[in-house]
Amino acid sequence: MTVQHAFEAAFASIGDKAFTAKYRASCHCQAVQYGVSAEPVDAKICHCPVCQTLHGAPMQWAAIFHKRHVRITRGLDQLRFYNSELQRHERILPCKVSCAGCGTLIADEGRKMWLAFPSLFDFGRPPQVPASFKPRCHIFYGMRVMDMADELPKWSGHKNKSDLL
Ligand SMILES: [Zn+2]
Ligand SMILES: [Zn+2]
């Protein structure tokens, strides 16, 4: 099984007639496009050093979907994978998924879940972000480089597995 086939098998297939895209996302160069058929099951902001470095940003905003609710419609052959723990460009889960053409980070692919980056979604202009995508907590807040003045729970590390700050 090629990486492409293994990847495809985990997600909703192109031929699945029951799949209706509720929201659509694409990378900067449009080579990679995908849709999701459900609302996110959770949404959070991660302040861990890996996200800070790989995203070149103070934090990472992720909305979490089951992979069966995700369908890649374009650019499957453009996807690149990076396992930060092993520092290997291979699809060893969990890993970062990016576009080979423009370098946009597309998602964190876990074993069962797809942690989408909502900035890639088309929410209109100006964007109207659905309530389900709004972050519900901060994680790895103990590693933050920027304070957040909001009422959301702030976990020092993983959600429900670390101290609330
Ligand atoms: Zn791209
Ligand atoms: Zn992180």
C-alpha cells in the first residue's frame, strides 16, 4: 500500500455519495483542497514549542474532526508529512501535514482525528467563524510566549491531564 492509498483509506472517499461538505478548506496555493461533513468535536489553542516553531507563530489554533468526516478533494499527491518527534518526513502518526507546493501547514493528523487549522477554511469575507470552531481552551499554556486575556480554561499541558493556570 502506498502512502497515498494508506492516507486515502483513513478518510471519506471521493465516491461516498452520503458525504456533503459543510465547510471547505484550502492551502495558500489552492493545490490542496478538502471538505468536512460535520462540526468540529472540539477546538483549542496550543502553545507548545513544536507548534510555535513549525507554525512560525506564537500559538496554533486547531479544530478537531474524525477522519471519516474529512474528504480530500484535490492535491492528495501534494501532501507532505512530518513527524516532529522523530524528525522524519514520513507519515508516522501523529504527524504534520503540509502542501508540497506552498508549504502551508494543513493539519495535524492523529491516529483517528484530523486537527484542522481553521485559518485555511472559507468562512466568507469578512470571515464569519462558526461557534463550533471557536477555541474552548488553551493547552500547553505553561509554554506560552504571549498572554491571552480571555475566559477560556488554560491548561499548563494537555487538556484534563495537567494543572489549570
Ligand atoms: Zn499549497
Ligand atoms: Zn502544540
